[in-house]
Amino acid sequence: MRITAYVLVADPNYLRESLLSYYDHVDRIVLSYDENATSWTGTPIPVAECLAVIDDLDVDGKCERMPGHFARLEHHPLENETYQRQLALDEAGKDADWVLQLDTDEVMLDPPQFFRSLERAEATGASAMDYPSRWLYTQVSAGRYLEASTRFWGLAASYPGALAVRKATQLRLCRQTDAALYRVDMRPWNTDPAHSHETVVHEVIPAESAVLHYSWVRDHDTIRKKFGWSGHAEDYTQPVNYLRWAHRQRHPIRTILTNPLRRRDWYRLVSVDEPTGGTR
Amino acid sequence: MTLTASIVVVGANDPGRLRDTLSSLETLATPPVETLVIDASTGSECARLTAEEFPRVAVVNQPRLGTASSPLWLGCSRSTADVVVFLEAGSVVQESSWLDELLAPYADTRVSGVGGRVVPQTREDREQDTPGIGMFLPNGAFTKNFSEDPGRLIEVDHLPASNMSFRRGILSALLNASEPNHGTLDNDAVAACLAVRRTGGALVFQPSASVHYDPTHGDNRGQRLVDQRTVYRRRRDHLALLVRSFGWRNPVVLNYIRTTTRDQGTYLWLTASHMRSHKLTGERRSLATRLRALWMLTGIPAELIGLPAGAVKAASSTRRIGGASPDGEGHRELRARSVVLSEITVNDEQKWQALCKVALEPNPFLDPRFLMSAARCLPTTTDIRLVIVEDGDQWLAVMPLSVVGRFAGMPLRYASTAGEFLGKRASLCTPLIDAQKPDVAASALLRHLASRRSRLPGLIEITLLPDDGPVAVALRRAGIALRIPVQERSRFARAYTDFSSGVTSPDHFSTKRKKQFDRKRRGLERELGAPIEFISHESSASALTSLLILEAAGWKGSRGGILNKKGPEKEWFLTYMDQFIQDGDCRIFELRSGETTAYMSLSLISGNTAFGTIDAYNEDFRRLSPGMIGRVLEQQALGTDPLVKAFDPCTHPKYADATALYPDSREMVSLLLGTRFTGRIALRARPFLRALLRRNDEQDSRADHE
């Protein structure tokens, strides 16, 4: 089974850890970025810094640059994201059976398990694999993070979209697709509060084998920039999001204790081995 | 190599549907070796139709009850080809290459079963199922979706009962090792598939081998209305299937129970939504319609009651198909059964004898030559049930059990390895267990004893078992793994000689005793007038006769020596000894001086151990202890035998002088196993009750004293 990957080059945070976690398992990595270092919303993004990091780690010459024009301001940012991903996916899928589509702040904790699940997905005839991500909201101290959870502090997976798809898959929105999914979860039942409890689970893996998504784990300055260049910029740039984030970072215990009182945004405090990179 | 195929048409109860299926089979490019119809109808229409219109097709009547009522079992046992293909009556083959497509994946030797697409006649009949084709989910559910076309060959966990095939050899072995009847054809198929997967075989779905199937034609299959009885049965059968396939402790069983319980929220949600005054379209609901919605809630008890009913159903016929062994040694398909000795066939005896040669611990008293001779001669063996664990044609374990009464302080009947016959005649009751697979065999043995199929009480006693031996270790380990309480009932130390220890009698004697031994030996030589000789007769029939005559002449003879026994007992002894002598599996020693015999002994050889059976001495020389001298020399002679590593004189410790002649000893224990519910409860309560009784007795004696 030939596996390639594509990454959208925009954010240097955790980029090294993310790429290195699967670098040895893929044959080729397509680097997709805007040729003018501009985000989908028109804000500047540190593409050069990212490419420098990638050049440093690409010892086998697997990474291929694919610049393009993706800052199409006449389109919705999410449409731009889908467009960029589809082009990158088509390019990466040219000589592959499966294409990984991980963001640069998503780190595989257990790559062998990920690729075992992918082999099983292939054997069962699936065209895409949903693999659980543990979504980290913020870092509260060294090695301590607020992680998205259920209302009562249970394990919660997050599925931003298929993390691996067969070549020539058509993306519906961002990483989501209508292709036949092979779904991996951390429990025999769906643990993602965003999905119905009837959502089928084909394989169970330990929480330690999930993908760690350092989604909002940034310093104050970077998180504000990220809100600006994100595909969800329209929502994220609302001041309340940043204020809540900053408040919860300062008061993690209060945040987790008040979980049952909130209708959404539930967290639990977890310890995670400190990555070698990061911004803090 | 080209594989041949037999096609078995199952579920034939409607001549119209059967005709459709058989007609479509006549168009095949590669015809099958044979076509069988499993006639499930109550009348004779299907048989008549087959005889008149399809004379080359054989009809097999499907019994209503028992193992043979399973169409899978029937089809597999009656077919002769390499691959047996199952088609449900009503399935219509569309392409002439269907059979070729179905057989093609068997080119891969890993493939044990292949299924094809089952396409409903109309689009509306297509299953609305969870994603995934033929998958077994971690929550215990199965996906079907066999109408979908993945576009390539894929691996699945189970196959569609309407269009599936297996390698006949593999299916036959699995069905022989398991109870094939799981209530419905679908469940039978799933159980067989799960068993195949556990043996490491691959099941594949071949989309190009498709059949059309009309689920609504002729019977009510595929009916959309699902009543409470149906959901109850579905839950019951599903849970029973999981338990019987994976065992009670597999997490998937608990996952299924939890999933079922969680799913009940759907009924609440549906009822609540149907009781709202207005539909989503804004249309008003009448009060009667809203109240009728309450009926939906009856689905909750129907489903939840299905779970304990499934547990009861599984418990009543628990027979795990394979399953993990305590040591995690793969998944093997083992078969266990209990039979009375009279039902043992000549073929069985050969397998039994083969097991004796590779047994973890030797035991000549469980040798078929010993036991089967007794079964043919003595009526006291009729109560012995032989518990056998088999792996295909190979026996992995044998344990004889006899149901005996109750013992003091135990209200339950129990079965013991030392019944009326073995209790008197066997000095060792160690079960025979294959040395290569001790844990798998011990586990299967205990699992069988825990099932009702063993027809033995729930309390088992394994007595005269060497405590430090590997069999006791394996049994204890299996007991822990299966949560079967194992308690020690009694223990004693018995004389033993381990030749590997380097100490042979009389080296371990005290100086005083050694001097006494030498003095008596010299005295015997003086008395006999010549130096004494210790002769090994190996396996000699004439030497045995001399031994029996010597025994009959002494005190042992007057207390029941072999020659003085009644006809059947004497016949049994001579029969089994004749076999041991012919096989060279005994050693007869003689202590003599000139023409005078002072002592003779007989030992049976099993594995690498000699077991003392009979000895006798000349009572004319009683004063000089020829028995003691003979037993010491017997050990020295056996120590030089390259085939013998240890000697068990089978001497009860109450004979203290005789016991002291042997340098080593080993602990013999009697273990009690609570294999079933009552036995477990009784065993767990036993220590507390004994402590209570002891305390009560102490108080009584104290009161009497005061």
C-alpha cells in the first residue's frame, strides 16, 4: 500500500513534531501553500518560516513544494480551504493508494497503530478513515493542558474530517468527505459529542494512540493571529473567543469544575508529554 | 489446482422460490460437482418438484430439532467437494460466471470462506444499515450491507447466509467442534464465520459473485413491521451467539449489553416526539394518535428482557467455539466430551494410547490397557465417565470421573477421579494431559466440566495428584483463568525416588540403618548358602507367573493375592499385564540365591517413570527382611535403566518402614473444583462454615469443661 501526504503550510507551531510523526511512513509529502504567503482571509502567514523548518527535517527529500493562489478573497475562507486541500490531495494521490491529510498542529502519538488501522480500513473496502483526535484547548502549565471532554470529564474524540482518504476522493468541506468511512474511536461507542450516539465505530484504539491536536495551544499573540487566518475567522475573531480562552487558561480548575453548568465547551485537565517544539 | 464445489440450497420451503434458484443454477458456466437441497418444508412439494424437474439434484430432509437441524451442518456433512457453497432458496444467480467468481479467491490459501453480493429485487428492499460491509463491530453488533458493491475484493468478518461458501474441510472441523444450531440460518452463518476468523482464516467478499434475492416473495422475510417479540428474540439470540462464540468474559459481551441499554433512549425520544401535539409539518395530532405512541415504550422491556433471556439461552448450551486459552496461546478449536468407558471405540483407544506416550505426567493407571481391560472384565467400572479433550484426531486430555455420594460437611454430590474402581486399584489419579499444550487442554477440560453437557456434578475431586507436578500447576492455572475455585481437600507425602537427584537407596540411610541393611544382606546370603543375585526379567510372562505364585504363598496371597481372586479380577489383571508385557512396558525383578527366590517385584513403566505394582517375598526368610533388601536393590536396578528417570513405589505413607527405604518423597493432594454454580458456592462457603463449626465445637467443649 503506497501512502503519501499533503500539508497546508501556514503555521510553524508543532509543524516539526507533526511531520516527523509520520515522515518515515509515507513516500511523499506535498507542501501546499499560497505563493504570496497570504491566508484565505487575506492576512499574512509565515510560509517562509514553515518552509525553513520543513527543509531542515526533510532529510530524504520526500517533500515537494506546490505553491498556488489560494487567497481568493471573493470566496468564503472555508471554500478556499476546501479548494486548496482538493488540489493538494489530487497531487498527492497521483502515485498513491492513500493520502494522509493532517494539519500541521496534529501529532500522531502512535504512528504504527495509525497505519495498522489504515491497513484495516483498506482491507474492509473503506475509502476514508476517521481517526480520533484529542483536542487540546490551551496549555495551563508545563505539560498540563485543557483537553476537550464530555460534560462530565469523560474522554471525547474530535473528528475534524477524515485523516486519511483514498486517492481521487472528492472533499465536501475542508477535510470532510462523503466517501465510505472507516471510523476509529477510543471507545466501542462514539465519543464525539458533536456526533450522534448511534454513529458506528469500526475499531477501538487506546486514548494513548490517538492523534493529539494542539489546536488552540498557542501563546497570546499567535492565537490572535491564528484566529485571523483560520477558515473560521468570521467566528473566531469575535473578541469573546479570545477573552474566554485567556480566562480559561488563567483559571483551569474553575473551568473544569463548571463543565456541568455549560451547554458546550467542556474540558478536563490532562498531562501530555511536552513536545520538543511549540511556542511556549 | 482447480477446486470443486458443491452447492447447497437451504431454506427450501416454497416450491416457487426453489424452482427459481435451481433453474438459475442450470445456466452456470462451470457446473458444481453436486447440488443438494435442504428441504425445510412440512409437505412434499419441494421434494416432488426437485425429483420431477431437477432429477440430478439431491434432496436432504431437514430435521426439526438437534444438531442435524442446522442446514450448515447438514450441507457440510452431505457434500463431497472441496468447497461447499450455500445459497438460500429464492436467490437467483444472474451471471453464468457466478460460481467461478466465488471460487477464484480460494487461490489464496489464507482464504477460508468467500461470500458474494445479495442484491434485493427492488431498490426499496436494500438494507439501511450502519456503514461497513460484513463487519463485526467492537460494540458486539454486525453490519451487513451485502447488497453494496465496494468495487474490489474486500475482507469481511462474516458472510451473507444467502450467498456464501467455505472450504469444506475447515467448516467441517468447526461444526464438529461446536454447536452449529444458533436458532436462525443467519446466526448459524455468523457463528461459523466468527469461528473461521478466530482460527486465523480469512473471509472475503467477492462483489462480482452476486445473486438477486426477493425477500418478500413467498414468506414474511424482510417484513418491515418489527414487533416486540421479534426485537426480544433478536436481542436474545444475538447475546447468546456472542457468549457462545467468545465466552462470558469477552469485553464484547458487556459492550453489547451496554449498547442495548443505551439504545433504549431511542424509544423514549421517539415516544416523546410522537406525543407532541403538532407534527414538524405543523399538522395537528389527535389525542388518540398521541396516546397510541405510548405503545412504543413496550419495546424497552422487550429488548431488555431479551438480554437475560439470551444469557440463560447461552448458559443452557454454553459451548465456546474455541476461545482464548489462559496462556494466550492462540485460538484453538477443541472439542470436549464425556463418554462412558463402554462407548470407547478401538480408534479412540489408539488415540488414548498416543496421548499416554506424550503425557505431561505419566500415569499407567489411566492407560487404556489398564482401564479398558477393566471395563471389559469388571462391573465396577460402569460408573466411570471419561472426560476427553480432542483437537481434531488428536486427544489432548483424558480424565476419568465417577459420580460418588457426599462427603462429610458437603451437602452436594460430587464426581471424583477415584471412583469405586480407581479408588481401590489406582495408586495415582493424575489426568493425562498433552505435554505440548498443557494449558489449552486443561482449560478445555475445566470448561467442559463447567458445562452441563458433561453430565457431571458441579463439584469435582481430583485426587492422588502430585502437588508439585506440572498437571496440578496447569489445572490450578486454568482454574484461576476460568474463575473456578480450587481447594485442597487433603494432602500427604508419598515415597518417591528421583534418579536425577543422584541419591539412591541406601545412600540416604542413617549409619545405623545402613549397618542393619548390610547385616541382613549378609545374613540372607549365609542363610541361602550362596551370594545373592538381583535379576531383571524385563517383561517376561514366565517371571510374572513366578511372582504371582510367590505372592499367593505369602501373607499377601491369603489377603487377596491375584491368583486367589475371583475370575473377572484375575482375568482383568492377566489381560492388562499381558498387554504391558507384550509392549515391554514392565519390569520384573527377582532376588535369589542359587535356585531359591527370596523376593520378586513388578513395576509398570509409563513415560519415563516406573510405578511399583506388586511385590512379594519368601516368608521362609522373613527374619532377614528380604522385602527391604529387594526394594533397595530394585531401586538400584531401575536407576541403571536408561528409560527410567524416576520410581514411584506407590507405597502408602502408613507403611512407615517401607516409605523410609526411598530417598525422596512427593506431596500428593486431593483438589476440589467448583466447576458450576452450586459447586462454586459450596466451595467458597466451606472454609467459613468449617471455621464456624470449629468455633462452635470449641465453645461446646469449653462449656463442658467448665
